[in-house]
Amino acid sequence: MALWKVNGEIVFAPGALTLPGSVTPAVVTRYVYNVPYTNVGKGGFYEQDGKKFHTPSWTEVHPLTTLDDIVVEKKPFEELFVEPKTWSFKSASSDKEYTVRQNASGKLSCDCWGYIAHRKCKHLKEVSDGRIN
């Protein structure tokens, strides 16, 4: 069961979409409703006065729309709230400990002198080579 957009009109097909011969040529695409992110997932439906609405977006939808026809937009700024990963390394020549950090965009950095001076170090190499998880 799916919604289709056929030559600009939204139609429902319980199985495979078949078009009458008089409709060819036709522009056909799968139709979905893009709704904003909320804390209730895909939400639900509400019917009033013969119309069907998606809640909580209150978007009027086709009467035969199901939750399979709803696409929730990604949570805004989600990537800003990703916890960064860190790896710790003991110095081979002193009692210092160095930390490699991976930021939300995936970039690695280290607080050792090799990285500060040259933007590369053995700690970064170990992490990027996958020798440490």
C-alpha cells in the first residue's frame, strides 16, 4: 500500500500501481509527507469533518495515508550534540598523559607536543590506523 504522485495528483494504490492506457505518458513518483522532528516519533492521525491530519504537525494528508507515508526530518543540529570520543596515552618518556579527541565532524586532534608543533603524532596514527578503539 502506498501513495503515488501521478502527473501532480496524489493517488493511493493498494498493491502495484497500474495506470490506465489513456494516462500515458505519465510522471510517477512515490509520495511521502515530510514532517518536522518531534519527540513523538512519526506521530499519528486525526480525522475531522471528513479530512485526515497528521499530528502533531497538523498537516492535511490523503485519506488513505499510513505511517509508512510519513518521513520525519532529522533532528535539527543533531550533530552538535554528539559526544566526542577520546583516547588516552601514557607518555613513553615521562609521567604525562596525552588525549586524542574526535570532534562531532570526525576530526582528530591531540594535546601532545608533536601534534601541537606538526599537526601529526604517533597517538593520532594509532587511533586512525584502528590499533586502539
